[in-house]
Amino acid sequence: MAMSLKEVSTVLDSIGWKHRLDEEDSVIVSMGGNSTSDLMFFTRMRENGEMFDMAGRLVNDDGQITAKGSQYTTPLMAYLLLRNYQTKFGTWEFDQEDGTISFAVEIPLEDNNLTEKQLKRITKLMNSAGEEADNIKSILATGKLPLGGDEAAKKIAELEAMLAQLQGAGI
């Protein structure tokens, strides 16, 4: 069942999510996050309205937070991989070409439209992703992962080994 951006915008209005519908560019733009960093959200309906896609890009006063030119992309990748492992819903993404770091939620809509309850859960999750901005900025500045404890170190080592295998395979 297809859903239009206008229908998504109406549901976002009903839950009090501030946004701007840009029908010309087929996108809904909104902001969220915490006191030091924000997420700029882009909501699209793809595949003729059968795929809901909301992505949040990390931004601050200087603009978009990217890893472009950072010498610490490997620790960043390990951290994002760990966060993906710990998250049941949504995915952290990293574009190697331009260094863009984003958080995305994609939901296929085959049988029904998104409900208000589902959109509330998605918007809450997207806002909570903004809380990762401080950790990501710290990793990009220092290369140090903000996790402690032996169990976290073991998990990070496993994820870094997986990442090295992927990079060695050209992925």
C-alpha cells in the first residue's frame, strides 16, 4: 500500500513534530538533537510510496559533521558498527567518499500505511541518535572510543577485526 509525503506530513503534524514539507523536492525536512549538536532529518517516500525512509545527518554550528580528512575513521567505523550491533531499529551509516555520517530508518510499507504510534517511535529514535554526536565528535578528534570496561573492549576488538576483514575484501 502506497503512502504519500503529504500523508506522512499530516501524521507528523498530529504528533507535534516540527517539519517542512517540500513537495517540489519530494522531501520532508526537520531538525532534532541535543544542546551541542543537532540532526537534520530528511524523510522520503521511495518506490512509489511503498518504502518509508528517514535519515538524520549530524550537524553543528559549523555545518555538517563529517569524517572527511580525519585520521580516525577506523575507530569511528568500529564505534558505528558497535552502535548498529546494539540497536534493534535503525542503522548508522558512513559514506567513505564525502565522510557523511548519518542514521537511517527504512520501513517497507507493503500492507498498510505508517501509524501515528510507529511515527512517534521513529521520531523518538531519530532524536536519540543525536545524542551520539558528542561521542562521534570526540572519536574524530582523539581516535579514542568512549566505551569502558573489559567487555566493551573485547566487543570493540571483535568489531575492529570484522571491519579489517571487510576493508581487506574491498567492501
